[in-house]
Amino acid sequence: MSTDMKRHWFYILLSLADRDRHGSGIVRDVLDLTSGELRLWPVTLYGSLDELRGHSWIRELDTAPDADQDRGHRRWFRITPQGRRALAAELERMQTLVSVAQRRLARVGEST
């Protein structure tokens, strides 16, 4: 996996990690996850969803998880096993980066 996962891809995958969601549900969840910092506009959202589908990291569901409650004809998405692996790899990369940064900051604190 590439080490340069797009930020909005990361949050879309994270949003889908615990349950299937439709587009506006993803937008709301990403807003919550980022405390309102990252807003996925429709062009960005659906372009990203198409790109993530192209990587086989998500798939579009044929029917809503609860079709009786979804009368809005929304598009629903689910993370795939490949998507989970990509998300886990990105988390590992981030954790490594945080560890390196913490060690460097600790060294700076020791020398002052």
C-alpha cells in the first residue's frame, strides 16, 4: 500500500470501519470524527468513493442494510477486507510517525 493515502480516504474508510453507511451518513460521521474540520462536499465524497471502489477498498451495496427504513434511494457503502488492510496499514504508518516524533521531541526536551 502506498504511504500517501489521501486524508479524506482515510476518514471515509474509518467511517465505514464499524458499519455500512450512505453518503450523507459518511459526511456526518467524518465531520464528527474531525470535530468539523473536514467537510466532504459531494464532488469530493463521490469522487473519493469511486476511487476507493477502484482500489477494491469499498463496495457499493445493492440494497440498503435495512431496505424498509431506507426509502430515500440512497447509495450505501461497505468497507472490504482489502479496505480494512489499507486502513490498518495507514494506522500503522501514522503510529510509527507519532513514535518517531515523540522520541525526537523528548530529545529536544533533554537538551534544553
